Amino acid sequence: MYGPDAYRLQQTKQNIIKEYRKKHSSGVNIFDFDLSDAGNLARLLDTVKSSSFFNEHKLVALSNTFSKKVVADEVGEMIGVHNIVSAFDITLMLTEPSNEKDLATKSNVLFKLVTDKKNMVKNFNPLDGTRLAQWVQEEFKFRNCSIDHRALNKLIDAIGNDSWALTNEIDKLTAYAGEREIGIADIDLLVNQSKELNIFELIDAIGSRNNKKAFELLYCELKTGRDPYYLLTMAAYQFRNLIVVKDLQRQKYSESDIATKTKMHPFVIKKAARSPFQFEEVAQIYGRLLSIDNGFKLGKLNLEDSLYTLVTA
């Protein structure tokens, strides 16, 4: 399972593990390895080679398998040596919050292997339109709550299709409203409808080298309790959108054509298309954001310090 919609990807992963636990109540044959930790590769190999307890089917979940080429190569070799594709007693479940191009660039051999037609493959791209609305309604239903259609449209217009951000707002709304229906008044009262704009202001300040404004915006976000990884993720998401829009702009696509081609939220396209950034500048900053993300996941960087370094460099 892969794709940029990291929340739905993790949600599906946890649901699969939950269903497995129902079927195999011992729980001793469920393994979850983050391969950004070098020590987990050896543990993974031992798990694959060892016999399962109680002759139960083994479920082995992997994340960050593509974090390093050497790790990806080892996993690919392991899959071949132990014939995991055809094995009846083990399932290997990989989850990667990246798109096809990024994963294939990191390890084309492993990506082709795990996305072969023999395997179950699911791509988690951000939802839009009716599918997004249905997903939001299901999230409210899961929390024993509901939302009327006008409030639903206003929530999506305010937040866009970022499932992490939408889930945060849904949690906040249901905590406030209990089991009654959410209405427009609740959206007006509780939803920060300037969130996307604030992120763009931070991005604009970074790109225009307005260090003072960028520092102030970042400081305010962190001081009010914003998760620093959420800020990094949102910045990376917006710069990724900027790269796509700027690339299509230089190919002479109009804003309406870009909307049709990318399925992005019109607000995102409008802001990105009118950004003063050049394509090369966007790509450079996006590369720095990816480096921060990788360094943080490897435990080499303090995330807040890295964000401050980014906005003041």
C-alpha cells in the first residue's frame, strides 16, 4: 500500500492488523518493523526464517522499506530467497506514504517486485469530489455523529482534501457536538478556515527569504500547540503541489486545465498558480524539506530546530 494520503494508508494498515487479531487471537505472529531503524532489518530476516507459533499465519508489516537503497535491496533479496510471494504461511505488508515515481526512483527493482500483478496492491491518492465527501461522512459516522450536507461542503472547502487535517477537525467537531448533527454554525465556530492560507503565508515567507515573517509564523504555530511534523508534512505537501502546478504552468496550461488534469482543490491551484516562485526554487526547497523529513525519521535531527533553520537560512 502506497501513496501520499498517509492518514488513510495508516488507517487501512491498522484495520488489517485489527482483522488479523480477530482471526488469530494469540497475537504472537504479528510483527511490525520500521526499517528506518537499521537494527530492524536483522530482526525482520530472523522473523521470516523462523517458524510461527501455533502454526498460525504470520503477518509482517513493514514501513520505510524504501528509506535506503541497501535496505530495499535486502528486502527484495529476502522476498526472492524465501519465496514469500507464493508462501502460504506468511503475508508481507508494506506501507509507504510516497508516490509511485518516488518509490521507483529509490528502488525500481523492489517496487516492480511488490507491485507485480500476483500481489495485492493499493494506491492511496488524496480523495476528491464525491469520494472525499463520502469518506468524511463515514468518519463522522464512525464517531457516532453526522453532518448536514451544507456543513460538509463548508468543512471540505475550508480544509481541502488533507485527510490528516480533516480528521483533526472531525475529532474536534464531534468532541464538541457529541452525537447530534453537525451544522454550519459548528463549522463557523470551531474550524480554522484560514489554516491553508497560513501555511501558504509561511511558504511564501520562506521562498521570499522574509526570515522575520517566516520565523514569526512558525513560532506562533508551534506555540499554539501545532505538531511540528504536521507543519513539515503540510509544507512538503504544498511545495509538492507547487512543483506540479509550476511545471504545468510552464507548459502553458491554464488554471482550469490544471484543475482538470490534477484534480487538486481550486483554492490550492489558485494560490499555487499565482505564487511568485520559479519551478527551480520550489524544487530546491522541496528537496530540503525531504532531507529534514528523512533526518528526523532516522533520529538524526531535532524537528523543531530544523524547521527554524529552514525558515532562517
